[in-house]
Amino acid sequence: MPENKENTLGNTQAVVKKPRKFSLVWVIPCLACVITALLIWNNTINVGPEIKIIMSDAEGMEAGKTLVKFRSVVVGTVKDISLSDDFSKTVLTVEMKPNTSALLNKKSQFWVVKPRIENTTVTGLDTILSGAYIQMSKGNDQTFENSFVCLDTPPVNTEVGVGKQIYLESKESKKVQVGDPVIYKGFKVGSITYAMLDVKNDLIRYSAYIEEKYKNLIGKNTVFWSYSGVDFSLGASGIDLSFDNLNNILQGGVVFDNFSNYESKSEENSQGLIYQLFKNEKQARLQTLMYMPNFVVMVNDNLRNIAESSKVTYKGIEVGEVVSAPWYANDFDLYNKSDTIPVLIAINSKGMDYDFVNDFYVKALKEKRLCATVESSSLISGGNEIALLFDDGMCSFKYALYRNKPVIPIISGLSISDQIDSILANINSIDFGQLSFEMSSTLRSLSKLANNLNKISASLNDQKVVKNLGNVLSNLNNTLKTLNQTTNDYGSKSKVYKNLDKSLEQLNSIMKDLRPAVEKIGRNPNVLIFGEKNSDPEIKVGK
Amino acid sequence: MKSLALVILATSLLTGCFSNSVRQQEEFDSYTLIDDLDPKVLAAKEHIDVNLKSPLNKGSIVIKTSDVALRVTNSHKWAQSLDEQLQLLSASVLSKYALNPRISYEINVLQFYGSTNGKVNISLSCKALNANKTIFVNSYVYEGFQSDDGYEALVLKLKEGYISIMENIAYDVLAIR
């Protein structure tokens, strides 16, 4: 059986198997190679640029966690946080994502997004839970840059189109914040992008960005003023109060307008025009009035409530404004010059030719037909206005110049406020103390008299005779009235008058005789019925 | 009968009440101080102003009945107002002296009355003015007793006393000159 077995085995043909082409043993090395390759790719080829962001304080930043975003898309991660060599700054090493090199140029900006409450907005609330992150904006420069200074505040968005950069300078204290809008006729046309205190020139310098579609609004005749949304002034022309919408009231900003006949004297720097930023609209408008026909009015003695912006009227119609009052060449003129005070006025030539308006007034002055007077414009504020008069008779004054401006002569007029001042002065001269004392004593006497009359009338009320007496007195009163009328018709020397005088004397005598009786009845009404018990005392010498 | 008796009783009571009121009507006497004056003094009275303190201005003679009581009489009245009478009386006396006619006088009378025992009191103050400028101020008092009982003697004594005061005033004013 074992041979059979061997035979059987001996007859079996061997099957040749083909060896396997890929051994599973290589799976693991291959996988390792792929991973290695991926890692190499990821760490070499698929790596974005590494940049450094310098900031003063790395508050809220965490290495490996803090993200860098552009338009809310993650474009990088903070890889490392370290201090600068001199320990004055913190340096963030950020690993940007691949293909973000185009975002990084000289004008790219980085800032930290965290909860921030501004004038009208609250931003960055999402970072309360997620933590702060770094936001970036793409600059419009072509030069690659990998080191940036982080901004303290978010920059104003100037990416939309190519607008216009303007520069403002102000001598007033800072009223405008970075980010405040630039407004034209109520529309936001740009933003303040930068503010700086120029210590050397004692100025505040601003730069503003005007959006592309509005950039043509800015020209040489543009005037800028800061704007608070609420405008209140109590001036010579009365109370002026205006409100804008709530947003503008809260936000403020810079407003501009274009004035005809005005050309800015501002210099142009390498980047554009530098405009003056006026304190308010009034100051801005007064500045432009200097480019309209100007004249000088010499006010006598005192300014009489004439101030900047006071009206200049002709036939009650406003034709101009006071530009400066007083308009001295220098401050010493107040003490050196005569009693007259120069007031510079401007005639509003809007819509008309400058030369036409100027020539019209100068011609009238030379022909001695034009003069002015001061009139009251507001009873509330006591402000006055300058009224122009064209009159051949009244305005016969010589043509004169003051600081090269034609002088409009003034004729005396008394404004309502002056009249009120005069009346008040007269009232002030009255001795109210003495008057009050005399009135007081008179009233006391009257009060006593009234009390006595009350007592008498109260005690006489129930007496028949007295009632009759009342009737008699009433009749007498009527008679006196009639007599009074009669005396109006007759003179004091007439017979009738004398008779009446006599009658009145008699009546007076009767009244005097009645007086003790009335007093007696007042004291003791019973005497009418029961008679008087006490008779006059007897006089006996030596008693 | 009862009603008749009531009527009679009521009538009697009423009659009893009115019997006291039906009395003889008294007539009062009027007294004057200026009956004997020269009418010329009427023109000179203008520069004399006399003011009477109460109750002298009540139109009746005043009698002092105790140290603190004055009685205005009912039946003894002044024929004219007392201030006017005194004004004329003053003018009459002063006109007898060669006084500056531009001087005016303000006389304030405090006492001008008698008393039940016949004593007469007059007191007054006098201010003399020349062109509204005070040149002289003085007070005067007169006391005397009337010679007879009654009001006529009182009036005569009052007149006599007042004239003597005015004469003193005239002397004083003359002394200023």
C-alpha cells in the first residue's frame, strides 16, 4: 500500500504556479512613500508665503489657532508669536495659504478683529466666542511684501474703484474722527481716512477718501466744514436751530459744498489739493463771501449788535451779509481810530455777474445816492441789520475808501433795541424806593378809610333813616354827576358855576354836620330811637 | 275780650318805649372866632396853612373831661370849620406886624380845647418858610382859665389864647430879621 502510494505520488505531475507580480509586503512602504511625498508637497510646494505681522500687543493671539482672514475666508494661520529684538513689539509669524501671494503687497493692511463699539456701529461680536482673528485687506500695489505693521483700528474701505484722496487742515480742536463720513447734500460720498496733529504748525491734518463716482464734485471752489448734525446759534439775526437725521447727529462728519465766485487758496501738495476745514457752515460761508462784492459801512459810536452774519437788506430783502465786524486792519485801531467802527459787508452776487453788481453799487456811491442805516432785525435777540438806502437827498456823502474797499456812509437811525434801551434807562432813573414808600403809606391810609367805611355801613345797614340817607346820598351823587356835566358846558367864571360851587360848599357843610351824627349812630345805633343819654359836659370854673 | 286785652297791652308797651324817644329836640349853638375881623385879612390868609389834629377837626368844641379823655360836644359847634377860622385869625394878627409878605406859615394845632373846670389849653407848632426854605420852627403852649362858666366864655378864652400865641410868633419872626 505504501508502494501504491509512492506510485500514485510518482505519477502526479507538478503544477507550476506563476509567482505574484506585487507582494503585499510592499504596500506599507509604498503607503509610507506616498505619505512622505504628500508631506513633502504639503510642506514645500503646497505652502504659502510666510509673513510677519508686527503689533504692539499680542492680546488675544494664540500660535496655531489664530486665523488670518480675507473677506471672511481663512487665508493664513498664526504660526508663532515672539517678541522683537528690542522687546518693544510683538512679532507674529503667519503662514499664509498657497496662492495668496497676490494679496500681499506694500499696501495690504492687517488689523485685529475684536468686539468694538463705535459711534454708530458695534462690530466683532462673533469674536466673543470664537476668539480674535486677524483681518486683512488687499492693497493695490504690485510689490510683494512679507512684513506688515498691524493697524490699531480697522481702515476705511477704499477698495471700491479708484476714488480721490483729498487733504484737509483745521485750526480748530479735533471734531472729526477717522471713519467719519464726508457728506454732500446729505449723501455720504467718502470717509475720513486719517487724522494727525501737526504740532509744528499747530494744525490738525486729515485725509479723506472720496468715492470714484463722486470725485468730480471736488473742485477749486469746494469748501469743507465739520458737521455735528445739530446747529444752534443765537446771533444778531436771531436764533438759528437745525437738526439733521439721527444718524448724522450721532456720527457727525465733514460736509462740503461748492460756492460760485469762490476759489480756494489752498495749496496743492504732491498728492492733491489741501483744503481748509472750517469750524461750521457759517464760517465756511463767510469765507466765500470775501469773493463777492465787498463794501465797508462805518458804524457810529458802537456796533449796536451788528455781528458776523447780520443781514444786509434793501427794501426789506436780504441782499448780503456782514462778513466781519469790526473790520480793523489790526487790533490797535480800536483805540487809535475815530468814533466810527468799520464793518465789512458782502453783497450776494450769486447768479449774477460779479462786476455788474460791484459796478452798480460803486456807481451809486459815486453819485451820492447810496447810504445805509442800522435797523432792528430781531426783538428776541436784539440783533440789528444794515439796511441799504438809495436816496438822492439823504445820501449826499463823499465817496471814500477804507482798506481799498468802498465805504457806504451811514445815516443815524434808532433801532427798536436802542429805543428799548432808552426807555429802560428812563425807567431806571425812577426812584422806585421812594415811590413804593409813598404808595405804601397811601394804601395804608386808604385801607384805614375803607375799614372805617365798612364799620359805618355795617352799623347803618339796618337803620331806616340811614337807608333814606343812603338814598339821599345816592341822589346827591346823581346830582353831582349832573352838575359835573353841567360844569363841562360852563366856564369857571360863569354864574352857573359859581352857584354850583356855592351849592357844593353847602353840601360839604351839611356832610360835615352829618358826620358826627353818622359816627355817633355808628357807635350806638340805639340813639335814633332812644335818644342820647349823655349830654355835653358842663363847664364850671373852679370846679 | 282776651284779644282786646292783648292789643291794649301791646299798645301800652309800645307807647312806653316811644315815650322816652319823644323828647324835646335839642338845638345846637354855633360859635365863631372871626366875627370881628377886618375883611381885608381874607386876602392875606393864603400864605397860612392850619392843620388840626383829631378830634379838633370834628366841627365841634372839644372838652377835656379827664387826663386822658376828650369829649367832642354835640350841641356846641363851630360856625365855620375851625381850621379856616384859625387861618383867618392868624392872618388878622400877623397882618398887624410888618412881616415879610413872602413868608408862609404852616401851623399844626395839637390842643385847642377847654375842660370841665374851666381850664383852657392851646398848643401848636409853627414853621415859617421863605421861598420854600424853612427859616423858623417853634412850638407854643398856652394855658389859662376862663372867667365865667359855660361855652361862650371858653370860646372867648380860646380866641384870646390863640391871639397871644400868634403875637408871640410875630415877635419871633421879627426877631429873625
